[in-house]
Amino acid sequence: MIMTVDIGGTKTLCALWDGRELRGQQKYETSSIDDFPLLLKEQAGKETIDALCLAMAGPVTNNKLELTNTGQIIDLTQIKKSFAQVPHVVFLNDLEALGHSISVLREDQRQLFKAGAGQKGAKAVVSIGTGLGVSAVTKEGIVLPSEGGHMEFAPQDSRQRRLLSHLETQYDHVSWERLLSGQGIANLYSFVSGTPTLDPSVATKKAFAGDPLALETMDLFTQLLGTVCGNFALTFLSSSGLYLGGGIMPKILPLLKKDLFQEAFCAKGRFQSWLETIPVFVILDEMAPSLGAAAYGEHLSSGS
């Protein structure tokens, strides 16, 4: 049995897998968890665990994980001790786990968002959720994690320069994550509407209700998303495609205009024609990181 734990900035999802077949799952508010090792032991119960794979939204230093968006500290050494009898205990970056899912996604777990012929090569993975995550998958299937979402936002026109100035009143470092995340949508709505920042869900609810300022916000979000995805497609030379994941993407997909995304994605000067060939997919299954962690755990336990 494979046990996976997807620790995100908002939710933590524990799941048990028989190979790649889901046997059970339990979801928690991440901020409400006081003792992660104890929770994991309770979730494992009396099952014989062959591999424990954690997908984590934050950097690890001295065997301690600090969750980027909650500030919680998780002692990974304690987790290893609690599961000393388990042959394989591994800690993955959350986008590393999502990257491992790409090769095992079914057709109904993804949707084409931007057409392109593509060719065999690397893939880029971008995730929009509580934060902005980025990884790459090489042609050989090796997943390269990163913290690319924390790169500086680079405005492309006068309006985006005003946006940067607006955000600089709130943040010392304006990264792409401040725009392309749940909170990012709220920040964009505040900029467009000239009102205080709202709960992230309010702007999308207003957009679905046809509110003009909220729809303008989502158009700006779509353009910025296209820009950053084009950047990462170039960075990783992702000739085989770019995959958009995260809990937010399937929910807001009807609000995103494909032509706005494609124009911004391809607006890279001499590389425009190359970017026009890159397909972009939206991952529809919110359990994709857990699926990727399970696939990696299966690989370890089988010795393949």
C-alpha cells in the first residue's frame, strides 16, 4: 500500500493507494494540524505501508519544512522516526509530485487549452492555488522542482507598471505569486476596482455573476498567466507542452479567454513562432499531486 500526503497552503490531503488505485482519502485544513507525525500515523492505521510520499508546499532546511503560506514548521525527522518500519519515506516538492503525475494522467483528467503540434521533449508544469508553483519534466521523465513562482513580476506595459506600483505599497517583494494565485486574484481585483482587497473567492463569484470589474480582473489575470507560462515554456524549452494545475484552475477555467492567453503566451519576439507550436493543457483532477506521489511511490516500492 502506498500512502501519500499532499500538504498545501490551504488543504492537506492524505490518501491510501493500491498501486495507482485510490483506496481512501481524508482532507484537512492545513492550518488546523498541530501534530503532523501523529496525524499521519492515525491515517496509516494498521495498513502495511510500502512507501510514504509527502508532497510539500515549501522549502526544506535542516530536515524541517516551513510551509510558505502558513509559516508552520514540520519536523521531517520525526516523521521518518514514526515510519521507521516503512521501506521508502520520501519528501517531494509539491510541484515535483505534480510533475510525476503528467505521464499517468488519463485523457479525462486534462483538457486542451491552447493547441499546438508540439514535439518530443521537456514539459513545463505551472500550478495556481494558494501559491504559484513551477516545475519541469525532462524528456527522460526526470522531474525538476523549483520555486519559480517567487521570481520578480516584470510589467510589460504602462498599466502593468501601475499594477506593480500598487502592489509595492503592500509587499516588499512583488513576485509573480502575488498576482497568479488565489490571493493574486484578490490583489488584481483591488487594483482594477480601486477597492480594498477582498476574500479571494469574492472576485471570481462576481465574475461568474457578470460583474464588469470582476470580468476585467479575470482578463488581466489571463494575460499575466499567459505571459508567465510563456516565460517558463522558454526557460525549460518545453517543446512537449505546458501543464496548468492547481486547485483554482478547473474552477476559473470558464472565465479565461483563450485568445488573451495565447497572445500573451506567444509574445516573445523572435520565439513567437516556436511558442505557437507548444500545446497547453489544464489538469482537471485536484488529486493530481497525490496521483503523482503515488506513481513515484509505486516506482520506489517495485524497484523499477
